Amino acid sequence: MSEEFQIELDGILIEVLRKRIRHINLKVSSPDGTVRISAPFRASLKSIRDFAVSKLGWIKKHQKRMKERMDSVPPEYFNRNNYMVLGELYPLKLMDSDSRPFVVLENGSLVLHAKAETSEEEREFIIEKWYRAQLKKELIPLVEKWERTMGVKVRKVFIRRMKTKWGSCNYIDRNIRISTELAKRPLKCLEYVVVHELAHLLERTHNSRFIEIMNRYLPGWREQNEELNRFPMR
Ligand SMILES: [Zn+2]
């Protein structure tokens, strides 16, 4: 059970969701800066409003940052017919073909050779598989390079469809997971995520020692992190 309504505060529309939780919390969602509050059923409208007021400065700061980030993204990025590969946008071209479907980058386009009747869902699936193969090709040499440089050893590298994380590391099993989304981003960003996950084999948490390790091996990591989050996942 839940209850939804909206409140307005200083020109900002806030979506409120009352549900079975203990504390009020607030989130500014990427990429559009939508503000959402989750609140327990017992929270009064006044307490929700007071909470929002107390966070107003924070909300505005985050919305401004998100807007600046969005403004720096070329509008073509939001065209569903454009696909990003290693940081470059390519329009999708469909080529009618009776052979097994395949994808290739050709003359500035991402060309999908497939039967004309291939459904949109199937097309997405084929392209996703292609992304994964592209990523794997780039990822494996990078992992090997950084294993040598950092003196660590990964047991297994998984490429996973993840929409909320770029990568993760299981310190105990010594496995790393890399998001297929990284096939869309510049190679430098993939390298940054690899170094970040390998650094977790040396230091489990994001503490000052972790930052030191990152600074030592990849002094430009903060820029790569910025670049990585410049384009919203879609
Ligand atoms: Zn981490």
C-alpha cells in the first residue's frame, strides 16, 4: 500500500510517496532532477513540507549541477536512433539481409544486417550482444595490463548488464563485474573502472588509502569519473 501526491515548494514540484517506511528521505533523480520524497504514513503534511524546506538548498544545488551536466550532453544523444560506441555517436542503419544477423561499424554508422522483419526487441538484443563482444575485446587486455602494473590477480571477470553501477568487485572471491554500458563510453572511462575495481583487491572500502592507490596508479581518475557520469545512462 502506498499513497502518492505532489507538493510545490519555491517553484519546485516534489513527488511525495507515503509508504511503509520508518524515516523520511529525499532524492533528486538523474538526469532530469526530479525530486522525490518517501515518507512514512504517519508523517504529517507539515513535517514532510518542513523536511523539504530544510533540504531546499541541497535540492537546488543538485538540480543546478544536473542541469549543467545535461546541457553539456549533445542533443543527438537522446535520439533513440543514435548509438554510442566508445564515446562516439553513430546513427543506426538497417540493412536487409537473409544471413545470420550481425552488427558492424561502417562509414560512420552502426549497421545492423538482419532480416527486414526483425522486431525492435530482437534488434536491441543483437546490438546488446555486439556491445558485449566489443567490451570484452577491450576489457581483457586492460585487466591484464593493470593486474601486472598493480600486482594483483583477478580470478574472474564478468560482463553484466547493470544500469545502476559501472562495476563491482568481490574482494573475497576476487571477481570483478563490469557493466555492458561501458562499451558505450570512452575507453579511458573503462580503464578507470578497471583500475577502480582492481584497487578494491588492495583496499576494500573507499577510504583514504583507496584514494591514495587511485592517485598513484591513475592520477587523472577524477576526470574520468566526471566524464563517465556526464552522459546519463538510458
Ligand atoms: Zn568502489
